Amino acid sequence: MGFADEPPHAHGALPRTGILLVNVGTPAAPTARAVRTYLREFLGDPRVVEIPRLAWLPVLYGLILPARPRASARRYAAIWTKDGSPLALYTARQAALLQGLLGERLRTPLVVAHAMRYGEPAIAAALERMRAAQVERLLVLPLYPQYAASTTATALDAVAAWMRRARNQPELRAVKHFHDHPAYIGALGDLLRDFWRARGRPDKLVMSFHGVPRRTLDRGDPYHCECQKTARLLAADLELADGAWQIAFQSRFGRARWLEPHTAEALAALGRAGTRRVDVVCPGFVADCLETLEEIALEARSIFLGAGGKEFNAVPCLNDRPGWIEALAAIARDHLGGWAAEGWDRGAAEAAARDSAARARRLGAAS
């Protein structure tokens, strides 16, 4: 295996700390061609579809990729903005706001970037840019509150693949999950309190998480347990009675058994039972995307109202709310530790860097 060429080593350069935010990804456009490219990468990942390749790839290339992209493109078109994908826009905004917030508070050379596990900007390309910016210490922060092999693990796989090709590797840390982080729970609680202050409270709050196959729980994936804990902590933060909320799982795909109850079925049951108003929040998503704006705000609404419900509200995700950026900063700082301590003396660091460069030149270094 060959290793990538590195930028020439610069003696006396101030090492930077980097934070890489990673989300799942999005097609480049709401077109069948762009969706096909995205689905080929997404559904071709063995972490996402845990079916033997010899059995799965003929289905993917023979049935799904020829048929599904056109219908999926229509769904993306329903939520696309004039500036592009909502997920891409919010993730970029989160990185920029986090850079501004931590850059002010930590007073240290800091680079915050974002990447998508599938699509653009790719993880490898983002890491190349961070290397060019002289990032020596890297915190990878997947934007998945609850850990799953099909989300967090595959993002870290992509980072590891880049690291395997790097000659001069940065120090590396990663955030595994933040499903029970007090700042994250608080940000979710504040989101709902603000929503209810403006619109009143529902008869039932449904906390809808992305679904995964049931067998992943049997094989040791902690995702289901972490979703349950997030829901319990959020209900406690909101001081909800036991009957005022419930958990559900959306986005079921294929014939295998998935985590239950399924969101669509739970909402239909609530409508038939005479529940007047339901609000749905998605605590597994930190930015609005197809699964929240189309599957919940459009499809789930239709299911609930069609079953007899009277009022349905899809609660927006955390997106670029100031409270969420504060929470994201708290999560990052917990993992940065001594890499970017407050009170860092830039002047002293620059003087030490100049001394290092001068010493290297005396010893014959070119730069």
C-alpha cells in the first residue's frame, strides 16, 4: 500500500486543533441521477446493509438502483430549498457557528470543518483540507446522538481509511455518542418548551428515532438502548407524565423485522384512539433532512390525520439554534481536554514556534 504525499514539514508552525463534524449525507440534487449516485454509496456500505455481498449486490444493482431513485428524487424535491439540501445547509452552518463560538472562547488555533459520510463534502476531502491547514490534533464528532454501527461506526471507518493512507497522521480522538449529555438533553428540552410556548401543548408527544433492523440489537448494537435513554431523560427534563409521551422508530426498509413500535403504525393507532393533537420530535437528528421534513412533516401527518387525528405538528430539529451550538461546543470541549484549554497564551506559543524554527535552521533544516 502506498502512502499519500504530505505537505513539506514547516518548522515553527503553530499546530492547529481540528474538529470534524460528520453527518450521513445527501444527494447533490433532487434528481434521479444524483439520488442513484447517493444510494449506490449509501446502500453499498456493508455497515448499512448487513447482508452478505453475494446476496445483496444483485438486489441493489438489479432492483433497487434501477427503480428507487426516481421516486426518492420526488421526495427530495418536496423538501429541497433554493440553496440546496436542508441537511447540507444546516450542517455547514453548525460547523461555521461552532468555529466562531469556540474560536472566541478557546483563543487557540482551531479549525472546524464538516463532512458527509456519503456524498459531498467527503470525509477524505475534508481531512485533506484540514491537513493542509496544519491540523495536528483531530476530534471527529459524528452528529449522531445515539451510537449505531450503521452511522457512527461507518463514519469512523472512513476516517480510519484516510488515516491508513496518511504518512504524517494527526493525533486522533472521536466522540462515540452524546445521547445522554446534559447539554444535548437541555437543548432538546428548550426546543420543545419554546415550541409549546408558541403553540400550546399536545395530547401526546411522539419521539421518533430512525429505525434499524431488530437483529442489530441482538448482535450487541447499543442504539436501541441509547434511544430509550434519550427519551426518558428528555421526558424527565420536560416533566412529562408517563402517558404524555411515547417512543417510536421510523424509516423501515425491506422485509426484516425492525425496531418497534413503528412510527407510522403508532400514529395511526393514536388517530384511531381519538387522540386530538400529536407533536412529533426527532431526537436522533440534529438537522432537518428528508426523514424529518418529508417522512414526518408530510407522510406522518397524512397518516395521523387520515386515521382520525385533528392536529399534527412536526417539531423542527435543533438545526442552528443558539442553544444547540452551545451544547455542541460543550460536547466538543469535553473531548478536547487539554488540546485547546481556555487561557491558551498565543503569544507564548508563537514565540516558542519561532525559537523552534530558528533552532531547526541552525541545524540545517530548509524551512
